[in-house]
Amino acid sequence: MGAVAEVADILGKQFLLDEDHASRLFKIIGNKLREHLDRSDERIKARSDEDYDEEIEEDLKIEDEEDSFVLQKVSDVIHNSFGLNKQSLLPYFAQFLKEPCTDLVKPKRAWSDRQWGTFQSKADKGHHKTSATHHWD
């Protein structure tokens, strides 16, 4: 995902050449979010398991951090895409990302999930204002 965000930054408006490219990109992002939600559900279940202990929590925290990194990259791609193509991407957001982003903000989710879900939901409502340029570390 990080490489995709960088390509978007380099190509600018040429990044999403047509509806097919936009549709495929948002479908991939939607799948990444669903995979994240499945892993998050597994961690929620593990925390309520009778075998849960500090060692398991340490492993779950590592998984949380790894997933947070992936969500950051997903956010970067969405950020750049909306920055470059503005409202023309809203139909793809609604089709592929609205449901997983809605699930990210549910109370059972970790605070980091709710943070990313809130950010992405603002993009859906057209509140996402950004420049097309983002400097990468």
C-alpha cells in the first residue's frame, strides 16, 4: 500500500486514468479493510478467551501495531486519491469502502480503528480536503 501511495504522488492525476483503474484500486482497498476487520475480530475474541494472559496480550499488541501500519498506508492511498481526483471518487468509496469504514467506527473496535474509520468517513462525506502533494519520509 505504501508503494501505491507513492506512485499516486508521483503520477498525480494520471494515477487513476479511468473508471476501471479507480474501481480496481478501491476494490483492493476494500478487501484490505475487510481482512483487517477479520483479524481485529479474531483479536477481540482472543482477549475474551479463557486462555487469555499477558503473553497473549503482547502478541495481540504486536498484531495491532502491524495492522495500524497497514491502515496508515491505506489511508495514504485514499488521501492521495481524493486529493488528486476529488469528488469523482465518491461513488467508488460508497461502493467499496463505506461498509468497512462504518464497521471500523463501531464501539467494539480499538481506538486506532475508530480513528481511521472516522478519517475515511469524512472523505465519503466530501470533507476530505487535501493537497495533491505529500512528502514521504
